[in-house]
Amino acid sequence: MSPEFQIHGHQSPRGGGGGGGASQSKESPENMDSSINLGEVVLPPNPAAKNPNKLTLLPLIFLIYFEVAGGPYGAEPAVQAAGPLYALLGFIIFPFVWSIPESLVTAELATAIPGNGGFVLWADRAFGPFCGSLMGTWKFLSGVINSAAFPVLCADYLARVEPSVGSGAPRYATVAGMNLALSFLNYTGLTIVGYTAVALGLASLAPFMLMTAIAVPRLRPARWLTRGRGNNWRLFFNTLFWNLNFWDNASTMAGEVERPERTFPTALLSAGLMTSIGYLLPLMAGTGTLDAPQDAWGNGFFADIAGSIAGRWLKYWIEVGAVLSAIGLYEAQLSSSAFQLLGMANLRLLPRIFASRAKWFLTPWAGILTSSLITLAISFMSFNDIINSANFLYSLGMLMEFAAFLWLRKKEPNLKRPYRVPMRLPGLVLLCLVPSAFLIFVMAIASWKVFAIGAGLTALGIAVYYTMAVCKSRGCLAFIDEEETGEIGTGDA
């Protein structure tokens, strides 16, 4: 969503907790921790046979779509920042600069090491547990902070219909209620969340496709060539970055995906096409139909465009679609964050409780609860600088992810890779070089507050790693036993 909210998809997710080829636990789930008897169960690291509700292709496509986009909501500031021409060029070119390299890296690593935890497993395997833990901190904090904007966005749109929701106790109750309701939906199972994402995706995209079709007779292609004045390049690049980011987030749920070696590459390609078309067509319709001033293209301007093209009924539909999109974004991000914590527990980077699953739904209830509580707390704060810092941390995590990808190609050339990027190492370096340069650029233009907060949160991540190490050595917290973890993250067939 928009960088103003720093939502993405961004704007900017397993039957098993272990990597592909993880050995089965020697103990049954019933015998692994007899002290847990309150409706949850700790499954072994690779309980593929224990969870029949695996994610199939269609729901995975829409979960990835909601991790990244959730609709064209939030693309308007690109026009506001640089005019129609550069906005259209940006959404055409930027996927090749950023989205495709990130998707290719995700497809190879998620099929080679298809366990819950995704990028944490990759960093752990490439560079060891310290880097795996630090990667987890960076990506987890980035995700839960971004999630905090989604219930707030829902409240903002509801306030247009019911003004009392705009402030005070009714607003707090709405935000808290949205968090509670959406967290419970997530608790009911990844399959339900996945098919909910399908329904939400179709409902939120439909008004834009209809708007585009109605706009065709009124298009004036010459308007697409209009350049902006007084361009705000920081806003422009942030808008592109946050609307075409987080392609790797679904990797944290790879252990829940049916035949990930086939499903993941296809899902990434399909979600990529849907995302690109979902941005470009409404932008072409809006900029080609209306001769609106550049500064009018703020958040929510698509609803005004729809009203001008088709009438109030379509405007209201797009506003309702924004709420549905925010719900889908929240669900996808919460699933990703919860299964990331589960994967970290299976790597013994976090206590055993984060590997616990609900008895009936097999969802990681501790991860859902932790993520939801942090998101809820942040929802009531003014957190622009904190969110920018989360973006900074995400950039750090992506730099490590690219490094892990290249290092694993060099370190383990014979690792079974069901999907393999068809390049040799020098070509892969070039593939990662351009998006890495962009990440460094995004970090370089950050304010001093962002650097300070990012450094503080990184220090927190380091402290968490060493605290967990002390707890393991002294036995003050329960961790999954080493023999239970088996070959987590090995990726062997």
C-alpha cells in the first residue's frame, strides 16, 4: 500500500515446521511434551503427513498477491510524485529491477529448502544460527509493524461512512476489534485464510477492472506522456518499492504448501502477472481519462476517478474494496509472521512454545498471538519513523538474503534445487547486484532517526540471540530437542 501508511504489499506466508527432507521425529506428537495439554500440540519439525490441509496453487497465488500488493490501492502517490509518464514507466520497469530478481531467488531457495521459516532457514544454512536469528529479527519486526497499518486503514475508510469511528474510543474499539477478529480468522487455519484471500482478491480487483473497461472509450493516450513538475523522487521510489515488495514473505509457509517444488514457482509467476496488470490497467485508465492536477493523486484518488468515470456506485465499491484489501494484507502478513516464528522455534532459535500448534486447526497459536499483540500495541501509536525503520530493517534482511543465495550456490553447488535460476554464478551476481544497489539507495536516503532506530532494533535482535543461547545452556526455557529437529533446512530429497 502507500508509503504514507507503509503498508505493503505491500503497498507492500506449514503441515511442517522443517525443511524439505527433514527427517521425521523419533517421537510421536503425543509424547513430545506431556506438559502441554491445553488444546495445543507441538508437531515434529516435518509433520507433512500430520496436516492434510496443505496449501494448493490457487490460495498460494492470492496469499503471495496480498503479501505484495492487495490491489492498486496506494499506487496513486507515484503519479503525485512524478507525473503519469514516470509513474507508468516505474510500474513497467521496476518489476524487472526488483520484483523478478527477488521472485527468482525466492523460487530457488523455497524449493531447495522448503521449510517453515523461509529466509531464516536460508540465512541459517548459509551463514549459521547468528545470521539466521538476525534475519528473523529484521524480517519479523518489519512485518508486524507494517501489519499495524491495516486495521488503522480499515478504520479510516469506515470513518467515511460512520464519522464517529474517526476518533476517540470508537476508533480505538474499531482498531482493537479488527485486530481480534482478523487474528481469530488466522487461527482457524491457513487453508481458510488462503481461500479467504481468493475471495477478497477477486472482490477488491473487480471494481478496478470494471473501471478500466468503462474508461476505454474516453482514453486519451497523449495524457500518458505528461511529465511531472517539482518531482519528489523519494516519494516516487518509496511508492514503487512498497507496492512491489515482499515477494519472499510467503516462503515462511513453504512447509505448509502442497508440492512446493512445483507450486511455488508457478504461484510466484502467476501472482507477479496479476500484480503488474492490477497496477498498470487502473493507472492507465485514470491518467488517460482525467486531466487531473498532479497533486490530486493522493491516497484514495482511485475512488474519485471511479466516481468521475462511472458514478458514485463504483466509487463506493472501490472504497469497500480498500477495506477488503486491508483485511487480506493483514491476514497474509500475520500468517507469514506466525509461521516464521514457528520455523525459528524448529531451528532452536526461539523457545519450544512457538512450535506449538492449535489442536484442531494446526495453526501456530503462539506465533499468531505474539504477532497480533505487537501489531495491536503499535496500532495506537504514531509510528512514521518506526515504520521507516522497519523498511530499513527489511532492506538489511534482503541484502543478507541475496548474499545467502549466492553463497549457497558456491558452497553447495550439488544441493537439490527443484527450481534453479538458469544462470552461472557471475550471472547471478549481476542479477542480485541491481536490486542490492537499490536497497542501499533506499537505506542511504533514510533520516538519522531511522538509522538510530534501525541500529537499536538490530541491537535488540543481537541481544535476543545471545539471550536465547544463555537460556538454552542453563535450561531456563524449553527448546525443541536437537534430535527432534532432525535435518531441518538441509533441503535434501
